[in-house]
Amino acid sequence: MNTPNSRWLRLLAAVIALATFAAACGSSDDGDAATTTAAPASDDGGDDGSSDDDGSGDDGDDAMEEVAMISDECNIPNPSEEIEVDVLGWQFPVIDAYVEELEECADGNYSFNVQFQPSADAQDAALADIATGNPSFEIYQGSNSALIKYANADGLLPLNDLIDKYSDQFGLDEIDQTYWDLVSIDGNIYGVPMVSNTMHVFYNEPALADLGLDVPTTFAEAIAMCSDLQAAGQPGFVLMNQAGWAWQIEFDNVLGSLGGPTNIDPVTGQPNFTSDNAIEAATILKDMYDSCADPDAAEYGTTDIAADFQTGRYIVGQTWASRAIEMDDPNVSTELDNVKFAPALSTGGSVLAAPAYIDGYGIAADTSADTEALFLAIMGAADRESQEAAAEFSTVTRTGVSNPDGPRNAEAVAASYIDGRGADLTHPAAGIARTALGNALIKIATEGADPAAVLAEAEAAYLQEAGDQGLL
């Protein structure tokens, strides 16, 4: 997507309204490093029959009215039998908030075991779990690119019927269609969008001022400032350089800012790896790496980058918007109020080098568990009240939902999300393209290889693999 369409403009209006109301908006954090944890759970079947007004409809809900809700905090029906729900994903602050909402439902007959892994590991584990045909996890949490990857592996249940059934009761029409589209293939919806995410510039205002440096708005300006940063003992402008997936996201960001075309044709899947703009995008990233990269960049995921902004080691860079709230954590940040936010970089034109992402939950296709009970558990975490709580930590997906204690990056999010390059592709071969590009970009940057030659090799490898799988 190179220009905003009407749906993105609706989202812009919604985000600006939230910023005006609360200055409090904030998946995919696609590079979080986190430890494996299990969410404590209880299966004592408490219910009080209470119900908040959560936008329930009048038609066809008589059966629902006869079913006891778990509690005021978890306003979903209590299953008649105990159900254990295993959830796989990766961790960042707003996801922690949603896990707390899930845990409220453990006052009924639900129990939850939530396993967090670093993003790349979680996605590999999910695909391996799907491939067994008898998955150990009932729910997968992830970004739209991850959920689409699982859906293309026949690993997720289409949710259309359940969404239609419970839309009135849980006000699901408050989630803009654009967000649903990010987790849809051919009209089938494979996830419930709960976090709206993008990337934008973070900068330490007093530290830059001390060095006499301005906040960059283009990649050229960022590259130009890196020598001054390094001369002052600071790492240069920070990008995501941890692994192939991170390089691919940055590449698609730059490519979109240049005007595309997308890395593959969204309909036919034919590659555009060697277009003039693709070669220029790879060259820009190579120049950024040569001029600006921290020696530890290859080891640094999103969690590490956020931590270094909190301590003042990093003073300017571009990362995930969902990490803004961590800048104001008094328990770990020495830079309270110093870190500010600006729109994502551009290549000099009107399109910013920022993606449109969501994070949410999908249900395993081959699970033996009660899929309706699983969907209702997701509703327990995704209802309006839960999103109002989660909005303390990041932008959420329901129109008009905000939190007065939310992060300070609303304007940067609005500009980057709406004026950015848009969403990742959902073509079945898109995952193969992303892997091929990620590997190629690392080789270009770290081995000094010629971008045109390496991208041509990657295109040939993509055509071979996608062709072998019958995806072209």
C-alpha cells in the first residue's frame, strides 16, 4: 500500500480522536525476546450470574441469558465442563495486559497456560505444532504476519461464523474492517485483532540537544548524523537488525516508502526482488548498517532496544510503537520524560517507512477442544472493557477506546500507521519471499555483497521454492 485508502483515513480519524481525548495510544512487536512463563490458573467454578452491558444484541441471545457468566471481570459464559487452554506467543507490555484479562476467566471452568518465547522461536514452534496435526496449543497469539503464516499452513480455524454469532454481544463491529482484513485470506478471518502496532522514531530529546543534533526525518538525514553520534561515544541511529525477519520488515518499510512495488505481486505471487526500487531499498539499508549499526545489533531484539533507550545508551532510532510505554516505567527507566517520539523515517517522499500491524489471537484448526469455548475465552480478553485496560500500554483496535494513562506516542503512531507503507501481503508464498529476502539482506549488509546480484539469487531461490510448493 503506497497511499492511504478510505479505510486508513477512517483509522486516522479514530487515532487522532483518541490522541485528542487522552493522548494515550501506543504487535507486532515482531522481535521480542522474552522468557518462557506459565500463567497461573484456577479451575474453581465460580459464577455470580452478573453481566455488564457489553453491547449484547437482542436477537437469538435467549440461550446466552440462561447461562451464568463467570464474573463481572470476565463477562463470558462459564463452560459446563473444565477446559484447559494452552496459549503460545511472545511477550510485550500490552500482551501482558491481555493475559491478565484471560486469567480473570480462570475464576470459572477455564484454566490457562501461557507460554512466551522470543518471536522467531514462537513462530517456529507454532508451525511445528501445527504440522503435527494434533496441536498442543489451542490458541496462538501473534502479529498479523504470523497469524497469516499459520493460516497458510492450514493451522488456524476460520472465525467468520463465530464472529457473526457473537458480534452484537461483544460489539465486534467496533473493530474497524481494516483490522479484520489484516488477518483475512479470501474473506476468511483467522484472528481477533486486539493491538494496533507500527514503527516510528524514538529519540532522547536532551541527549540529542546536547550534541546539537536534530531529529531526522529521512534515511539520508539519519545516516548523516551517525558519524557525530559515534564521535560522541553513542551508537548510531538504531534499526532492527537482529535476524532475517527484522531485515525483511525494514526492507519492506523502505521499499514502500520508495513507492514499491511490493516484494511479490499480491495476486500472482511473482517476485519483484530486482526492481530498481528494491535494489535501492537494499542499498539504503546497507548504507545504514555500514554507517550506523551498533556492533551488538545482530544480537538485539526489540526488548534489548527498548532497554537501551530506557538507560540512555540509545538516543535515536526506529522501533515498534508498542514499546513506548516502557520509556515511562519508573522501575527500570533512567530517562523518564526524556524519550520522545516522532513519525517514522521516509525516503524523502510522502510515504513513511512504517508498517501496519496488529496482534491478536487465533484458534488452532485441528484442536480437539471446544472451539466455541475457546472463542469466548478470547472474547473475555478482547471485549471493550479489556481493551480499555490494555490501552494503558498500547494502541488497541476498538474505535473510541483509550486510556488516560496510556503512552505518549499518539501523534507518532497516527502519522506512521496511516502514512506508512501498509500491511504485509497475505499471498500463500509471502512467507517464502520474506525468508529469502531476509537471508539476502543479511548477506548484503554483513558481507558487502552486491545488492543487485544477491537479490537476483534470492529471487531465483524464491521462484524455485514457491514453484515446488505449487504456490505460483
